[in-house]
Amino acid sequence: MHFEPVRPMLSLADAHTLIIWPKASASVGIVLRTFVSQHRRTSAGTFVFIGHPVPGSVLRESEFELRVGSRSVRYRRVGRERYVPLLSETIDGILSLPFLLATRCRYDLLITAGLNLGLLGILLRRLGVVRRVAFVVMDYWPRKYASSLWSGIYQRVYRWCSTHVDAVVDVAPTIEAARIQDGIRVSPERHLTIPHVIDPSAVGWLPREQLEPDSLVWTGALTPECGFDLVVEAMERLIRQRPAVTVHVTTYTQVPDHLRRRIRARGLEDYFRFLGYIKDETEFNRTVRRFRVGLAPYAPLAGTVKQFAGVAKPWTYLANGVVPVLTGVPFDAEEIERAGAGLLIDYDPDQLAVSVLRLLADDELHEYCRRRGLELVRKRAPQPVFAGLLTRLGLLPDPATPAEASPAAAATRP
């Protein structure tokens, strides 16, 4: 199927723009929502955001907002069912369609992520609800399911989706190579790569004397590829030298029973504080920045999705003045280490324990890493990235939009 190269159509101020997004904290679509909603629009411009729960999230609600000009004219939340694979993804589309039809608007551009929402975008284009669909790929699974049959079906559907949308936007440069290895090729004129961006409102840190002593923090999922098992193993070594050390866990998923049993069996219950899911972003950031060290020891599993993803966890730590300790699984781990903003380790409990102890004991090293992290975060400002992205996708941002770097360089063809 042939597509014309992406080219400018009209000003963002006059455009009808739609984002349908899985509501993952600090992800590209959430930051883009803020960027677009705060952008100056004429009375003719319309912006709709629809957010659906991430699979497995304890927060089960969908969110709908319609903005005309600079005013929010319609907003509602809808409670959702307990997550059921395939059924919940289908309900995402069933809930989206009537809301969009009720707006009686044809959207110039849809930006979306997740395979089910990408397929929904193609359907909306065929129904005439949207003109163009940009499919953002936050992660790529070379083998999503244990069953080779289901993984094969997933890849065939993914291939069809990525070749029928108008643009594919990767948030990690490793994604394209993984797709090609699986025989999925996206034509260069429809392919863009952008970095993980940081919302400036989420950046901040506390003075060292206000940090909780000997405190570690874990944010995000507790799935095997994220490496929480290594944290449990390393804690036995840590408490021998720092008996007051604690790990504070905030996650959008349920804590698996096997992890609780493992912690209890090792007598570590007093060292883990499960904070649950923190819905409010401001409260979440205030909570994270209380702690001294951030844990991100991704497991080097064969074909792990974390090799082909724009991981947010280390950047969340950096933005909040928390020094990350991470493995080299994510593509940008070496960038963080080169900048002096975090410590890179192998997937080894002794290395994790030693690195954490260094950061807890050495105030000078800890403060140096925090300063370097803040410098690194500032290079991920959304304005130049989104200005370049929207220009490539056919919407011209207002010339007055601040740009700290060339927009053309911020959203590029690889």
C-alpha cells in the first residue's frame, strides 16, 4: 500500500487534533496532551483526548475531553471493567467511537499507541472520522506470548497495522532494527524516531538534607523483565551494612503474591513499603523525589521488550533528583552512565548492593549524579521534539512556539 510522504497541511491552531492513548504515566502521549491543549488555538481549532487504562493497571477508568478553541467544553470519566485480555481492548474502541461521532468533527490527525488503538485508528480513517493516523510505538515485543501460535498472530496483525497507518513513530532507535529482523519494514517516508520527552512541570528535587536517609524507590510494573526479584535478593546483602535501608514501591499493577511470599520468607517485610498506585501526577512526583536512590535493574532476558522500548522509569528518577541504578538492557542506559547521572551494573545482586551502598554513603558522588541528571533531563524538553514531530505529521505549530533545538533534528528519520 502506497502513502504520500508526510507534508504540512495546516496550522495546529486551526486543526482538529485527536489523541487516543493508553494512560501510562509520563509517556509521550500524556506529555503531548499537555503540549497540544496549552497551544494557542483559534475558535475553529478542536482537540480531543481519549485515555484508556493500560492493560493490567489497577486504575480502571477511561477519560474523555473535548476542547474547542482554548475552552474545555466536554469532559467525563467512565469506570471500567476488571481487565480481561482482548475484551478490554475491544471495549476501548466501543467507548471511543460514540464519543467521537457525537463531536461531529472530522479530525485532521490522530496520534495513538498500542496495537488495539492503532487498529481503531485505521477503522476511524475508513469511517471518515480522521484523515491521518500516526502510530506511536513505545515498545516492540519480538515474542509477546509464550505460545508461538499467538506470537505469530500478533506479529501478522502488527505488520498489517504498521503498513496501513500513515506514520510510524518510534520512541527508541532499537525498535526499527527489531522489526526488520522480524521481517516488518516501514517505508522511510512514513517512519520517524523521537526521544523520550520530560514534562517540565514534572522536574524538581529536594535539598539533600530533606531526603529520607537510606531510602530506595521503585516505580512501575513488577513484571519479570523489570528485575524486582534482583532487588529482593540484593536487600539481604544491603541490610547487613545499612540496617535502616528501605525500599518504597509505587506501581500501577497488583503486587504478585509470589513476590510477597518471597519477601516474607526471607524476613524482609519491614524493609519494603508498598505505597500502591498514586494517581495524581503531582503527588506522585512529590513522593518519588523524597528518596535517595532509584532502582531500575532490568533483567537481560532473551528478547526482552525492555531492549526495544522507550523506558520511562530512569528518566522519572532523574527528573525528580533521584539517582538511578540500572542495568544496560535499555538502549539509553549508557547515555545516562556517560553523563555521570546514574550507575550502570550487570544483573547481579552483589553489584546492585555495592552501587546502592556507594550512593547512600558518598554524599559528594550522590550530589554530582543528581546535578548531571538534571542537565540530562533538560535536553529532553518537549517543545523542540513535538514541534518537529507535528511538522512532519502535517501540522505546523505556531512560529512563536519556543524551540530549544532545531525541530527538524528533534523528530527525525533514522
